[in-house]
Amino acid sequence: MTTPIAVITRLEGSDERQWMEALAAVLPEERLVLFRDMTEAQRQQAEVAVVANPDPADVAALPNLAWIHSLWAGVERLVAELGPSLPIVRLVDPEMSRVMAEAVLAWTLYLHRDMPAYARQQQARVWRPLPYRRPRSLTVGLLGLGALGTAAAGRLMDAGYTVRGWSRSPKELAGAETLSGDAGRAATLAASDVVICLLPLTAATRGLINKDRLALMKPMSSLINFGRGPLVVTSDLIAALDAGHLSYAVLDVFDQEPLPPDSPLWAHPGITVLPHVSAPTDRQTAAAIVAANIRAWRASGRIHAAVDRTRGY
Ligand SMILES: NC(=O)c1ccc[n+]([C@@H]2O[C@H](COP(=O)([O-])OP(=O)(O)OC[C@H]3O[C@@H](n4cnc5c(N)ncnc54)[C@H](OP(=O)(O)O)[C@@H]3O)[C@@H](O)[C@H]2O)c1
């Protein structure tokens, strides 16, 4: 008999129940047990846990875990909260990449086709066509060329934009100019009409988009942050918008979520606030990926590519 799989979440009841159903449907051969329902013997036996916002104490209460699988793509909390020797497998789901690429294209089009300006003009009953710009004439700079950034780059290139990408290690991406290092970041920021942040939150990326980096951005360019809130220093962003250096920001992620009612971001005329919706996890496709990774481990004993704990992603 195989060891039970622990499921550890702090999700709301119905959400948790739907995850259990989705996982059970694709892993009929496994015994999936919610952490709080596990017997002491099961806690001793569990070698794998599937987690979503887990209480770190619950993870620590499973002494024989070999690895954990996160249901989310971003794992900065797990990296910070769990012991450094426990392998963390994060969700890498082509469906999530597709959805993120769709969101990137939608909000790039929003900026490219001057929707913020037309909304302001409508408020003031102003009828004034703005000059049309071909997509090729706009450079879109992607910070982060991982699973999500690469998919977004492809979608943007298909739509005709000029794409630049920046990553930690050098990357090749047909049709796009790719850069790395501090000089590459500065060149990407300086050349881009729209900068899109799809970086993970790590010690190296926290506060990356600060006053100095915003100053490097092209005058009247825009920022889209779909990565994590603390990548951007909010007060510096507001200052750059208020000074007229940046024209607009689309923010899906924040230092504190839900965004507190007294945040100045809500009412800022140069900001669109989204409630962390650019690429929600798809329960069915995510469960199938978790199942495949668990099955592969059962068959071979090999853990699917785990998060590099020293890099933090
Ligand atoms: N808003 C949402 O709904 C939503 C949904 C899903 C995910 N996310 C966020 O999106 C993030 C990215 O996801 P992903 O799956 O694309 O991650 P990923 O595959 O790990 O890719 C991360 C990219 O960022 C680059 N990078 C990391 N640290 C860097 C640094 N210090 N300097 C320069 N580049 C750096 C990596 O460079 P290398 O290529 O050299 O490794 C890689 O290209 C997640 O961590 C999560 O926080 C948001």
C-alpha cells in the first residue's frame, strides 16, 4: 500500500473541497487526505504534500516528507517559511502561461490603443482622435522570460509588437531581443514603451522597480505588474506617474492583498487596479500536472524540477 498524500491548505471550505475533488479525479490510485483529517500514523507516513497557502507548522508536522507540490506558480512564501532542505515543486502549467499571455496582450492593447486617454476624454466630453501607432512601432519590454514571460513574448510578437526580454541568465527567443545583467535591464527599461513585470519575488527582485529604475524608463511609457506587488516600490511608482514621467500603470498584484480600501492606488487617475486575476490557476489542468508529477515520482523516485532555494525561484 502506498503512503498517503497530505493536502495542506488554508483555502476557504468550498475552494478546498473543489481542489480535493479535482485531485481525487486525476489521482484515483492515491489516498489524498486533508492534513487536519490525518491520523498520527498517516502524518508519520506521508512523503508528499500538495499545498496551497499552508500553515508552515502543518508542513513541519509531517516528519517524513520527501517533497511538496505547490498549487501556485509563485512560491516566495514557501521559500521563506519552509526549511531549506525540503524540495518545493511549483506549478508550471501551459494553460496558466496561455492565460497570462492573453492578459499581457489585452492590457498591452489597452495601452497601445490609448484607452486610458479616451476614457479621460469621454469624461470631459472631448471628441479628439489620437494618432494611430502600428504595433511594430511599440517596444514591449518583458522583465522575466520564464514560463509566463516566454509565452507572453510569443503572443506579443504574434500581435506585431517589437519585443525585448530581460532575464537573469542569457536566453534566446526567436524574433525578440533578449538581454540579461544590469546593463541589459537598463537597456530594456530605456527602450520600452510598455514594461511588463513577470519576475518571481526573491531577495534579488524585491523593490527592483524603484525610483532609480523608474527614472531609466522611457518618458511617457507604461508599466504592467503581473508578477508580485513588492517587485515595485509603490510610492516611487506614484511619484513617477505624478511627475508625468510615466503615463500609466496596470497593477494586478500588491504589497497587501486584498488592496486596503485606504490605498492611494485605488483612486489614482494613472492606475488600473486588478484583483490578482491576470492568470488564475485552472483547477483541472493544474490537478492533472500535479498528478503527472506525483506519478512520475512514484514510478522513478525522481522529484520533478524543484525550486532552487538559493536563487529563491
Ligand atoms: N498575477 C498572477 O495572476 C500570477 C500568476 C502566476 C504567476 N505569477 C507570478 O509570475 C512569476 C513568474 O512566473 P514564471 O512561471 O514565469 O516563473 P519562472 O518560470 O521561474 O521565470 C522567472 C523569470 O524571471 C527571471 N528572473 C528571476 N530572478 C531574476 C533576477 N534577479 N534578475 C533577472 N531575471 C530574473 C528568470 O530568469 P532565468 O530565465 O535566467 O531563470 C526567469 O526568466 C511567479 O513567480 C509569480 O510570482 C503571477
